[in-house]
Amino acid sequence: MNCVRARRNLLRICALLWIAAALVLCASSCDAQQKDKKKKKDAPSVADNNSANPVVPLTDEQQIEDNNSANPVVPLTDEQQIDYMISEVLGAWQIGDSARMHKNYSDDVSVVNGGWAPPIMGWANYEALYKLQRSKMQQVRMDRSNTYIKVNGNTAWACYQWEFAAVIEGSPSAARGQTTYVFIKKDNHWLIAHDHTSVVQTAPAQVPSVPGGAAKPAKPDN
């Protein structure tokens, strides 16, 4: 009886050992499979990094530059900047937006109008006269043509011909003439430092103040 019991205990111990060994082998196999999956998952990155053309992550600055490369910003030349500014000034002049005009004029600008009148000194004086005359105009139109621009370092000048039409105090008015601007460059921005306008009257109606000019005064009686 004792021998039988001893054999049974031995068999039980062997069975328990076999089960424990099987569990250990199973756990090792699962761990190996997980490691193998992880290696496969990481394999493309390793291959890319070790290839002849490794994948290098972009910095934030490079990513921004790459995203914008499809539509690169081409800087305007000084001549193009000035031409655009003249269009902006004339557009603002037509709609009566003196604040928009001011950003393109130097505070100490000098203005010579098309009539027999002293030069207008300073933006504040010119703006006051402009607002007074612009308040009397409706249906304003100004067309520019034959523009010439010359840049020399931080100074430049431009001249163009213009044709004006509007209703002033209820009466149609038209005029044409030429304007010359002298520019200076401050803080990488062009400003009008001098504005000279010459007016050639085309109709008996009163001649308006064109950009930089005041209304032509009446000739003194002899």
C-alpha cells in the first residue's frame, strides 16, 4: 500500500512539473511573438533610416517652409512697390479715404498744386484742404496713364498723366494734367515726400484738387 501511494504521489508531482513547464514554454512563446511583432512594426523606420536616402524628420521651420513652397511669395521690386502705392493713393483719393492716403505720405510732405498758390507744407495742412474740397465732389473718377518710375537707392521719383471727372457742387467737371512724386524710403517703406501737380483745364467748370493739388484759384483782376 505504501508503495502504491508513493507511486501515485510521484506521478502527481511529475504531472504538476509537466504542467508548470508547459506554462513556462507558452509564456515564453507569447513574449517572443510580441517582440517579433514589435520588430516588424519598427522595421520600415529602421530600413528607411539605414537606406541610401534616410527619412529625416523636418523641423517646425522646415515644415512651414515646405508647406508654403507650393505658393512661394515673390517680393516686389521697388518699382513695383511704388507703382502699387500710386494706385492705392489714387484709389483712396477717389473714395475720400484720407487715412489710407496718409500711410503713403510723409508727415513733412510738401505739395505743389496746379494753380497759382503757395506750396502746402505738411500732411496735416494738405489733409484739411483735401477733406474740404472732397466734400464737394460726387461721382469721382481718376484715370492714370504713362507712368514712369525711377529708383536711386533710398530715393525715387515717378511721374504720370491723369484724367479726372466728377460732379462738383452739382456741376460736371473735368480736368487733365500730370503729377510728379518724389519718394523716400523709411523703415523699408516708400513714402511720398514731395507732390507736384500740373493741371490743364479741359472744360469751363471749376478745376478740382487732384492728388496733391488744391483747386486752381481765380486769376486776379488787372
